Amino acid sequence: MPKQSKKRKHEETSDQQLANVDEHVDENIDGTLFNEMTNVNDQLLSLSKKVKLVGHHYFVNNNCMIDEFVGNINEFLKELDVHRRRVSSDQLNSDNLFHIYQFLDIPVLMNSCQLVSKMWRETLKRLSFKVRLGTASYSRRKSVKVGKEEITSLLDGPFIKNVTSLSLFSAGVDTFQVLSNCKKLENLTKLNLASNNMGIQSVKNLKKCSMKNLTKLNLANVKKFTEKEAKELLNSSFMSSVKKLDLTSHDFPKSFLQIISESKYLNQLTHLELAQHSQSGNEDYGLTELLKDKVNLEYLGIRNHRLTLYPNFWTSLTNITRLDLSYCSMPNSEFVNLIVSPSLPKLTTLKAENFNWGNANIFGGPTAHYRQENSEVVQCPPNSQSSLTDLNLKSTYISTFPSLSYHCPNLKRLTISHSSARYCENKNLLKSSYETFLSAPTLSNLEYLDISDLACLESLFEIIFDSPVFSNLKELICQCCNMDGINLYENLVSKCTNLVNLRKIDAHSVSASKACVKALQTNPTFAKLRKVSINSYGKMEELLSYWNK
């Protein structure tokens, strides 16, 4: 019988002893412990094999030593379990909880998460809340009004100081009265009052609100907001911290631009979305006067304005980075000069959807519009370059400046789709214009291209699938929802070697043969392609499912 060894018990260690150990811990303890556990692990594997070889008598004769062995292993596992729990707790720390909270709605956060533990509740205090009260609807029956009780419940809640964004719909006068008495909204940065009734009493209550960090105010399409209410609000100190202001509406008074320009609190604006006005008449609504001292503007939206009344309006916008001039009109020569103007060195994004050229008589009817389109061709100044990276000319004819793209070497996104182009009388001019536009060698940085609904799509496919200029293209949008008979041919796809970075093709209603779709699969050029939408002949759902999983 083997000799029994003296029993060695696992000693208890007090918290004080652990603290002392921490103070004198070996700098190499991690490496030492790792090596020792590795050795013991190897020995355990060896022991496991040998245990299978001995008879039952071994366990009867050595039961004391075996009990000690098992006991020490259990003590080790207990200590290991303590550390694992601590690791789990550390892994689900406040930072991780904070990220998890981003995906939960407010009722879950309030009614469940804050009740779990003190750490969960404390982490909630770090969270920023976006609150939306009431619903907006075109039908009064479906709208839900924000009353005094709802807003009071929010303002009296434990996390009101965490609210950074507040959207109110169908808010009454009493709602703004309650808001005016709240002193806990110092962290609110965004206030959305779009489509609310903003009569004089609501405006007076809003002026009293303590929102010293408010930077974004949305007053789009507010009702009962006449010249009187506009002057009352825009000339108040409530606007002193606002940097982003949305005043989009068709119903605002014509004196609106003048009211804004006279406000001493709005010179700090960085983002301004202006009211939309009718294109008729030759009245100057004061846009030039408004913009002359808005040197901090980074974004400006002035839809549906006759910019012919404001020549060189952009010369004071030296810090502008984004412009939305959709539905505006101005001579095509001035438009080209705007794009390459050295006065706009920071302009990177220009949206000019449904832009119109020349004077107001081109809006008289489709025929006049298309004749005007087929008129004078404008050239960019020699050696001029634009800083644009995103150009949106959706539903805007480009045949008056087909070489514009040759002066835009930084473009990453380009939209030249046009759903009405099929009505243009001069199809040859239109085709040659778009071919010239997309043949520019300066488009080598392009990552997104939308050429939807152009009647000359097939000829544009030949350029895109063949020219090495488009090697960086990632998304190609080429729908033809309003036309029939547009095809993407197999020979273009199978021979293509340039579209090596293409990830998405949205060719809805463009027809393609089975061989063409198969070529998209087998041609290594399209190895990065992940999403394809195309009107393939016959039943080829299985082929298309290769991408659209």
C-alpha cells in the first residue's frame, strides 16, 4: 500500500491578507501563474489517462489522499469562479451597458434597466435621450395632441436632464406654458416644433423657456406663424444659442427674409433652411441683405427662389460647405460660375434638383422648357476647378454645360438621373451631352453614380463598363422605371475589367439575359459585388439570390 502523505488543506485568505499580497505582488506573477497552470494542466491530462488504467482497489486504499486532491481542486475552482464572476462583471461594465442602451426604447430603460442594479441606474445617467411626444397627421382625427399631463410627466421625470432632443407634435398653448417653467432643460440641444400651431401666446411662452444650450430649432411648416410671431421669436434672446434653423414653408410672410436679417441673434447661424417662395414676379425678398453678414453659414437651403434676382449672392458665403438650390432658377452661365467659383473654396455638396435656366418664362410649359434646354452651351472658365465631392442634378438638364464634369476632379457622388428626359425633343443632343459628361477623366474618384431613367442608358453602360476612370465606383444606380427596352448586355459584363470595387448595382427594370447575370457571377472583376437588382429574362431568382441573401 502506498504511504499516505500528510493532508494539505487549502488555507482561507482574508481580505486584509489579499490587500497585503496586492502590495507585494511579484511583477512576473502573471507569467509565473500561466506557466504553472500550463504544467498542472499537462499533469492533469496525464493523470486522467493513468486513472483509467488502475483498478478500484487504488481508490479504496488511497481514499484520504484522493479526498484531499479533489478538495484542493474544488477550492481552486471556487477561487477561479470568483475571478470569472469579476471578469463577467467587468466585461458588462458601464461602457458596455451604455452601448447596449442605445438600442433600447425609453419604456424599457425606465421600467426595467434602471431597476436591475445601482450600476445600471448610474449608467443611465450618462445616456442622452431623444424624446418624441404626440403625433403629426394630415388628418386631425389621427393626430395625438401633447397635453399638459404628458409634458409635465416628462419634465418631472428623473432623467429629464438627459434629454438632448425633444420633438413635439400637436402641442397646445398649455404645453409651452409648462415648458416655460422648467429649469431642467439645460442639456437640450435640439427642439423640433415642425407643423405645430405657433400663435402669439405659444411664441411668448416659448421665449421664456430656459434652453441655454439649444443649437438646433425646427420651425418647418409651423402654422399661425405670421409676421408678428416671427418678429416676436426671432428677435428674442431665446435664439441667442441657435446655430441651425429650419424655416421651410410655403406660407411664411414675404417679409421673412428681412425679419431674419434684422435679428441681432441670428448672425451666428451655421445652418439655415429658408422659406420657399413663388417663382413669379421680380420682387426682391431681401436674400442678398440677409446673407451679407452670415459669414458662419456652412449649410444653406433656399429652394424655389429666382436667383436671377440675386446675382453673385454666394460671394459672401466663404465658409459654406453645402448648398441646396433645388427648384431654383438662374442663368446656366451663372450656375457654372457658382460651381467653380473661388469664392466658395469649401463647397463640397451641391443639390440642384429640378433646377431651371434662364428667366421665368421657361416655366410656362413643357415645350418652352425643352426649347430653352436645347439652347446655349456654356463652357467653364479655363483651368477652373470645383471643390465639389457630391453633386446632385436630379431632374436637371445638363446639355447646357456638358463639359462641367471635366472641372470636378474631387467628385465622389454624382446624381444625374432624370425621369422626364424621355420627353426631350432633341434626343441626339441629350445623348451626346450625357456621353460627354461621363467621359471626363476627372471622374476617377467617383464612388456613387445615379443615371436612372435616362433614355441613353445603353450607351452610358458602354462607357461605364469599359472606361478605367470608374475603377473606384462602388454603387451604380441605373433604374429605368419609366421606360421599356433598356438592356444590359452580356458582352459588356463579361469583358469588363475596370469595375473592381463595385458593390451594388440597382438596375431595376433594366433587362438582362441569363448569360449576363451569370457573367456578373463568374467575372472576377465583380468579386466585391454584394447586391444586384435587375429585370432578368425568365425565372432566374436562384441566380440573383447569389447576391441578395
